[in-house]
Amino acid sequence: MAKFEYAPAPESRAIVDLKPSYGLFINGEFTDSQGGTAFKSISPSTEEVLAEVTSASEADVDRAVAAARRAFNGAWGRMSGADRGKYLYRIARILQERSREFAVLESLDNGKPIKESRDVDVPLAAAHFFYHAGWADKLDHASLGRNPRPHGVVGQVIPWNFPLLMLSWKIAPALATGNTVVIKPAETTPLTALLFAEVLQQADLPPGVVNIVTGAGTTGQAIVDHPDVDKLAFTGSTGVGKMIARSIAGTRKKATLELGGKAANILFDDAPIDQAVEGIVNGIFFNQGHVCCAGSRLLVQESIADEVDQRLKRRLATLRVGDPLDKNTDVGAINSRAQLERITELTAVGEAEGATRWEAECELPAKGFWFRPTVFTGVSQTHRIAQEEIFGPVLSVLTFRTPHEAVAKANNTPYGLSAGVWTEKGSRILWMADQLKAGVVWANTFNKFDPTSPFGGYKESGYGREGGRHGLAAYVTTEGHR
Ligand code: TAP
């Protein structure tokens, strides 16, 4: 098939005004660290240093928690829900006004294509603030229980795959319910969180309501271990989630954990195949596969396996991999060298274990961290690439004959975050959704997100829900549930 050539269509980065270095955002202002060190945030697509960022020390985390506590005991704690809502609306509108700036910065720091940061991450981040703004004065009517009240100071730790969006998932419900926040963005993607601090200043949010401390795992651990944090919200790997669960066991701290996944995207022989192929591509190659709910295992009914294989590979050959700021780019850079090494290692294991590897033919840029869209066929259930989260643009294909076999294979993983079902038959969709042990089941679509819809996992994918009324519930305590 002839491949169209595209002229480059780069988005200008002039809109982003990066400072050479950033402090910590504590009590409404940027401050220097007390005893912390500095680290560099680089662009994964060019390895260029974007800015120097502070690694917060335990003393810094302590200052941030103290500022959050003062704000909670002060004006914020006494504020009406209607007034809190006004701040959330203001933040949402400023995010919309500055959306291009956020999209460009997110693509620079994370490596994701601008069309994703522009059309998915930033609009959804604003939508989360709009949605939760609406709840702030209606909590008594949200069926959360009698007299819902905030926990107090909330500690939040987020990953690098959707930096601004995960920050919004965390901060918007916390503020709507009247809590105050100390949040740590991931080490490799701190820059949109620091730009968000400017939005908070612009919105005149009272000092200390949101504190942003940058750093690595030790900074996250300091938040988790701080005795004056009432609730924790974490998104990231199952390994770190388990450590957090262990370290708060026996304390009064509440926690929600949103961890990894190994979702099955299940394709029946009556499904519209071209539409399903788009859904498979979106399911695993969206955001370079750095998605906890990615459809990383394709379960395809045996009778159509060859046809799907051909159509899928033909479609993958048209994906454009490269400069994240180019508006034509479909697949951007892998977020870090460490993640690239993990993907490289696991895919080598896939070959060694006997699966057949196929890679899209494409030229990769000379600098930066890149990985070709990859498909493994002949995968069996025991292969590590069928069991472990690769968190990259790699699809493992398995086959099945009957719906029962599909369910058994789909559920045969320690995870349970999401799943997809492709079939024309409505009754089968309902039956499958009932059988699948997954927090979200998409039918004839994949990777759809909305702030009104609760998201979360079963088994090692964590506990608690984010989004919707269920997400609000995690941020309040009600009478009889202290
Ligand atoms: P994690 O290490 O779990 O990172 C998530 C967040 O936790 C980051 O902010 C991280 O800081 C912080 N953190 C690390 N150690 C901590 C500790 N002991 N206490 C408190 N916070 C801590 O994930 P990762 O290393 O970025 O990625 C590793 C694997 O996790 C990936 O390959 C992928 O499989 C999975 N992952 C899953 C998700 C989702 S959404 N489920 C997201 C990202 C990664 P640093 O950034 O500084 O390490």
C-alpha cells in the first residue's frame, strides 16, 4: 500500500516560558528547598535539558504539610462549598485559556504527541475541574452518607504518563470536598505541575490549599510517612502501591491506590473488524502504551485471527512515530531511558520465550528514547509478555474459541483494571461485562475517559475509585465512619 508522505507540521514552542530552575510551591509561593538537591527535567524526544527542578527533602515535605494543615484549619476549612466551587471553576477556565501552553509543555516534558496533549490531556484536565466544581456545594445530596466532611490534609503521588491529567484527577475532588493537598509529580515529568502552580496563583487560591513538592521516590515516601497526612491517593506501579499499603497499615490514614493493569481487548468474529482495528490501535499505541488501562493483550477469536493480523499490521504501518510537537505524529517518545530499557528487556524475553515479534517499519530519530510499535503473535498465557505490564507500545496477541475461554484468559492475570469487548451482540456484551474482573469494561470502543465515570481496579490494580460520585466518596468521611 502506498504510504502518504507528510510535511512536518510542528507546533511552536514559543508559547512556553520555561524558567531555568524551579523551587517548591509551598504556602502559595515558590520557595527554595531546605536541604534538598536539584535535578534536571529533560525532553525524552531530544534529551535536551528543559529546566532544573528541586528534589524536596523531608523538611520541605514537613513545611508543605504544615501549610496544608494551616489552610485546612483556617479560611479554606471554614469556606462554604459554593465558594470553594468558584475557585474550581476559575482554575478550570484558566486551564482552558492556557491550554496551548500546557499542551506544548506536556509534550516537551513527557514525549507524548501534541495531538494527544492538546485533544485529550488538557481538555480532560479542565473537565475534571468543571465537573468537581459543580459538586462542591451539593455534597449533602450526592448520596455519600450523612454529613460528609473532608478528611483534612491529603497526600497525593502521581506518575509520569498523564502528568497534568493525573494531577487534576487528584486535586479537583480533594478541593471540591474541602480537603487541602500536598502533591508530588513524577520525577521525569514535573513541569506542568509547576506551571499549574502559576494557575493557582492566578486563581487566587488561598495559600497552603495546594502545595506542590517535586522530587523522586524518597519525597513521595516522606509524604506517605508524614504523621499529619490524613489520606493518601496514589497512582503508579503495583510494587510501590504495595509498599504504601504496608507503610500505612495500622495507622488511621485512608488510601486509594490506582495501580497497574494488563487489560484484555477481546474481539469476537461478528465484530466490525475495521472499527475494532482502530480500537486495538487506540487501546495500546495511544500515549506510547504508557497507559495503566491499555489494551495490551488482544484476545481474538480464532476464526478471524489471520484477517485481523493482516489488517492490524497494515494499519500500524501507517502510524507516524517521531517528534511529539509535530501535529501529524501518532506515537511519540518513550518517557525515559529507564522505561525504554524495561520495554526492551521485556520484549527480548517475549522472543526468548518463543513468541513471534513484528515491528512497524519506521525511521526513528537519532536522539531521544524511541520504540517501534510492536506486535507479538503466538503468545501463550504463561509468557511474561502476557502477564506483566510492559507499559510501552507493545501488543501481545492470543486467540480463543468460545466466550468462556475468552473470559478465562482475560481474567487470568493478577490485575483487573479494564477490558474491552468487540461484538455486534448486545447480550454477549452484558454477559462478558458481568464475567470480566475489571473496573472498567468498554464495549466496541476503548480508552474513553470522562470525569463523571468512576475509574479503578480489582485485585492488584488497586482499590478505590476516581471520578464520578464514587470518587468523591474517597475524599470524605461521613457520620458513623470516622
Ligand atoms: P512508580 O515508581 O510507582 O511511580 C509512581 C509515583 O510514585 C512517582 O511519583 C514516583 O516518584 C513515586 N514513588 C516512587 N517510589 C515511591 C515510594 N517509595 N513512596 C512513595 N512514592 C514513590 O512507577 P514508575 O517507576 O514511574 O514506573 C514503573 C512501572 O509502573 C511502569 O513500568 C508501569 O508498569 C507502572 N506504572 C503504572 C502507572 C499507572 S497509571 N498504573 C503509571 C506509571 C507507571 P518518581 O517518579 O520519582 O519515581
